[in-house]
Amino acid sequence: MSRPVTLTGTVESVAPGLIVVRDSKDRVHSVRIQEDSEEGIKLSDGTVVRYPATVQVTGELPIKSLQEGDFLRFVTELNGTGKTRGVVEQLRRVDGRDGSDGIRVLKKADLPADYSTCEVVGQLQRIAGDRIIVRVPRNNGFMRRTSVTVELPDDAKLLFESNDYRRASPGSQITKLMVVRVPNGDLLVKELMATVTEQTMGDQSYDEALATKYRSLSDEPQPPRMIRSQHFAFLTDVSDREGQIILDKLETMVQLLTDYFRLGPRQPVEGFIVRDLEKWPAGAINDPIGMAKIQERSGVCVNTTIGAARRAVLYSANDHGVIQHECVHGFCHLTFGSTGPTWLAEGLAEMGQYWKANQKEVEISTVPMSFLQNVQPKRKLNDIAIDVGPIPANMRMPSGTWQDYVWRWALCHLLANNPNYSDRFKPMAMAMMQRTPGVTFQTVYGQVAQELSFEYDQFLQNVDNGYRADLCAWDWKAKFEPLENRREVKITVKAQSGWQPSGVIVKRGVSYDLAASGTWKIAAKNKPIGPDGDANQRGKLEGVILHEFELTEPIPLGSKARFIAPEAGQLYLRCRDDWKSIADNSGEIAVKMRCTP
């Protein structure tokens, strides 16, 4: 690695593990940052390196932006009966992992009735005029009351602090960005300091939001005991906080699956989640398969059917991804009677592990994404979607390696999210899990096999975190015809889409003229640019020719172009941008095209 270099500037865009920054000299840098939940950073060449960053996002927000449920930190004069003295001139709004709720004595008074100087961290319960009421834990160690009421002056300040880089959204100021360059040329974040305003503060990550939601609960590991929610009941030794986070994730997953399939389970998934096996009494877990998986720091959901009664029992180490994956198997078994063929079962389970509410873009872990992008050769469609006969409910078939899981996730994600295939995917999956005779991958998708195989190959070629299969879908219903002499066609090209049909069939070796006008944006808060794109060629109009389900190399076009078609076929156009970044694009341009006179 090179020596660290320090930059300042403005955030252009933020995606999982990637920040685009425009520095003080108007140069644009794409820098990679390690997620807290990840094992490392995925480099552009597929290598994964461990390089955690120090992140500090701060800002000053208007007091009126306070909302019930926010977590606050402040210093006040407090006595043992819960009364406060004076006003609090400064509040700090904090995120999920920033310390623990409670009362910390900074300067202790001589008598309980006297006022001690205390730091209070708690959840905003209510705003009453110029006063706020903050809830603190019952076992706060200072007083019996579970709330603190303080008065705010007219000029009170509300500061913000977080170690979540996603809080710095486009427009945020980078006061310090220390990066190192690795041998392949990628820039990695060593330290990030950013300031935000109410307008530029981004949303919390999903995990940070849950950590904030349950921050009032204890982080101390507990002896094995039951934790329950509507659809789950587990014996576990994780902390109270982590237990509720796990249940929240699982209930969200069940809701997403239930909304998708319009069906849900009537029985809960039961089981065991183990943090430290040595703390468990002998014989507490008596299933040898389940015990073996826990010892491997893995997991399994043992599904059984006796008569009409179905049961799903989870045995898992404390790994949220494993727990969610296995509980999808439990959901499918309890709801439909089986998990379907292995490719579907494992593909759905991997989707369930990563599924988040209102999220259409790809967001999976670093290692599987690196594998998917860099392994050669890519596994073919028909090598993944292998249909087998019905699997007995009490028999567990070999599920394969983690690499097999990645391929199955890729296929299921494409089928579920690409509008060309999604309308068939749900009824097919339900029929397979219900063991409906005659329903196979081939009978459902055989008529569109060429189109699906082509789009699957394109998905594997372009996929990255942030990729939207719905926006990158190909329009197979568009009509194309040759461009006759002296005839001019008009085409509209959107920035927020992949390759779009021009309606023109080009002839090999024939010259064509093209002119484009209008503006579009390649990031939500960027300035509009024309068809020639920016200095890095992002946003430039480009074309490609489709011939017998093969693509030519992209043809750079811009606002004015004359090109000779390298191949005969259908011409498609798009706004040039990273495939993972087109979701925040907007606008469209008008294109005129004719044969060269």
C-alpha cells in the first residue's frame, strides 16, 4: 500500500462499500470503505482485503428536527430524586452503537438531595414546550425514576454524531479523507471525517437502525433462555439486545415473504441459537445434525412432517445471515409443505438472508460478490436450475458449497426482480414447493429460454452491489426496422435504464449519423449534463448492436456522431454509467438518427 494521502471535498454519491468524492481541486475519486459487518473490502480485481476505517460523521441540526424516539446525549445537573437544575444548552443526537443508555456521574454531589453533574444518554419520549423528557434504563444506577426532564434555552444547539459512513449523503462536506492506494490502483479509506446538515444527512444502514432501536437493552450475554416473537421461539444465550435484533430481522423477513407469496406459516419456527456452547448444560441440544452444525459455526433447519403436522427446528450458531437463511427454509416448509428443488430452496434462502423492505437493488456480502464477479467460467443457466423429483419431507438433500449458494442466489434474484420473468417466478416457486405435478423450470421458462439465458449472462457480467435488475431489463417487445435512405428517426433515451431499443436495424458496413440533445443527471444531486457526458465520460450516450443474442463492443456516440456499423443487428442506446449506479440517474435526451447521406 502507498502512504496515506489526505483529501477534502464533497460527497458525490454513496453506495454499499463505495463513496464517490469530488475533491477541492474538482477531481473525482471513487474510494472503497469496509463495512462494519463485512470481513473486508472487495477490490476491483476481486481481491478481498481487511482494512477497517475510522469514521466520524458530525453536524449541527435545528432543534425543530428532534423527533420522539431519537437518542440523545447531554450533560445536566441531576439529583437522586430525578430533578434537574438549570438548562441544557447542547444536545447530541447519537446513533445505535454509540455508547450505552444510562446516567454517568461526572462530578458527584456530597448528599443525595444535592445536584451531581451527570451525562445522560436516553431516548426522547416527549417534547413539551421548552422541555424534553428523555427515557433512561430502569437500572441506571443513579435513581429510581426512568425519565429525565430538562429545559432547553431558545438558543439550544442540537449536534449530531455517528460512525456510519452512510450518514454522509451527496452534498455532505468531507473535512478529512485519508486514503491509501493498493497495487491494483484502488483507493481505500483509512479515516473519514464528514459534516452533514439536515438536508444532506443520509439514512442509517439497516443494521445501525436496528442497533439504535434496541440500544436501551443490555449487550451482556445471558444464560440460555427463551426469546419469542409472533413467528419464532428460540432457546439462546445471546444478549437481550441481540436477541431482539435477531427477532426483528426475522419478523421483517417473514412479512416480506408473506407479502410476496400472499401466504404465511401458521406455526412458529422453533430452535436454538448458540453464542457460546460451553455455557450450555449438557444434553440441552440433543439433535446430532444440529449439534454438528453449531460446532461448525454454521446452521441447519430440520424440517419434518407427520401427517398434516409440520415442524421446523433451527440449530444455529450466532450468525445473523445463517439464521435468516435457515429460517427461510423453515418458512417455506411450514407454509407450502416443502422447500422445493435444491436450486430454488437455496436461492430463495439466500435472497431471504439479504432481503430488506423497499429495497430493489442488489446488496450482498463482500466474499460472495467477489466470487460472482471474478470466477471463470461463469456457471451456465441450465447447470443451476436442475429439476429433480419431489424430495421426501423428512429427508434433507445435500445443498452443496457456499459457491453453489451464490449461483442459485443470482438466478433467483434475476427471476424475482426482472419484469420479463418475475410474473412467472412466484407461481412457479409456489407450485414447486407444493409439489404440483408437471411444473419444472423448463416447462415454465422454456419459451423464453434464449432471452433468459442472455439476460442471465448480462446479469453475471455487470452485477455489483447497487445493481437494479428491474432497471436493466431488456425490452424484447420493441419493434425494429431498417433505416431507409433519407429517413430520420427520433428516439428517447432515459438515464435511469440499461440498454434501450432504438427501433433501428443497422446494416454491417453502413454509415449512420446521430445527433442528441437535452440533459440528464448521473447522480441525484449532480448538475445536469449533456449527451457528451462529464470529464470521465460518465453520462455519455453510447450504443451497442445485438445480433443473434451476441453484443458488439459499446460504441461511443455523444451529442454528434458518425459511425459505421461493425455488425448487422438491432441498435440499443443508453446513458453510460456504472451498472451499479444507474438507480439515482434521472432525465432523458432526444436522439435523431439517419443514414449518412
